[in-house]
Amino acid sequence: MPSNDVIALVLAAGRGRRFGNDKRLAGLPGRGTLLAATLATLRPHFADIRVVLRNEDDPAHLGIATSITTLAAKRADQGMGESLAAGIRALSADSQAHSVAVMLGDMPWLSEHLFSLLCSRASDRTIVRPLYRGKGGHPVLFGRRFWGSLEQLTGDEGARSVVRQYRDACIEIEVQDPGVVRDVDRPADLVWAGCSGR
């Protein structure tokens, strides 16, 4: 059953310069584009999915379904912090969710049970994040109490600073899912998808 209490926010406004071209359109065998495949993993688990894009992006060209809301980050070129802050500001204005699951647009290999596990621990006063072999991964679920801090992020500063600031509210869950730490920076990173069985 898709969660109504947790909203998914997918960050997909980066330039992906290390990849060499628009990695969001890179193909995964049998799964469409990288971004579309990532969104497909979320659909069964979240009633509301928002995707942060650049101003000039065409959602249809990126394969984003019309049922998914897109948000434009005007200062996306200044870094991930700007994209995240823009997305959270939009959510604060019109979402009643108690938590937001922050995802990256290039992580399509998460296992089915992961989302329900993380959402089951989420609340408006907790930060929930998965660990794989001790390394922090995505998605990270931020309770509404922390949205104001996320809105203040600037430049390329991600949400790590907010996690550090509120360590006492952070619930870290060790998982057996390497997908939580697997993203795509270069074309060679796509090979793992073909070998993963996902």
C-alpha cells in the first residue's frame, strides 16, 4: 500500500558532468531510462512523488509520467543543496506528509522491501537513513521538524549537515541492500545494473 504519510522527493536536476551526457536518459536493459527506472521503483510505495528538475527540462522528454509532479529548481546549477532546498520549500507549501524520503534520480536498484522498512520507522521528529556495511545511503527520510533546516541549504551542500546537526534524532538501519549506495557517475556504473538481476 503506497504511503500517504511519507512523500518522495527525487533530486534530478544535476548536470552529471562526469557521465559525459545527460545520464537521466541513459538506458537500462528492459527498464527504460535511468530516471524512469528510478521512479518506477518508488511508485508502489509512495502515493505522492515529486521530481526536482532544472528550469529548462521537459518532463515528457525525460520519460516522467504525467501523474508525477515536477518542480523546477531555478538555481540548480549552484549545487544539490539548492535543488533540495527548492524541493522542500515546495513541499512545505502544499504537502501534509509528516516525512519526506529524499532520493537521487540515478539509484534504480533498491530492493522492494527497503521502502516499507524505512517508512515504518519514520515520523515527523525522526531522520531515518539506511546503512550498507556502515556506509550511509539513500533514501534518507526527514521528519517535518527538519524541513526548515533543509530549506536553508545552499550551494553544493547536501543534507549531511542536517543529519550531523540532529544526530540525536537520527535512526540508522543496517540493510543488506547494496542499492542504497549505488548511483551512477560514469557510464561504467551502468554495467552493475545488467549484472544485478534487478
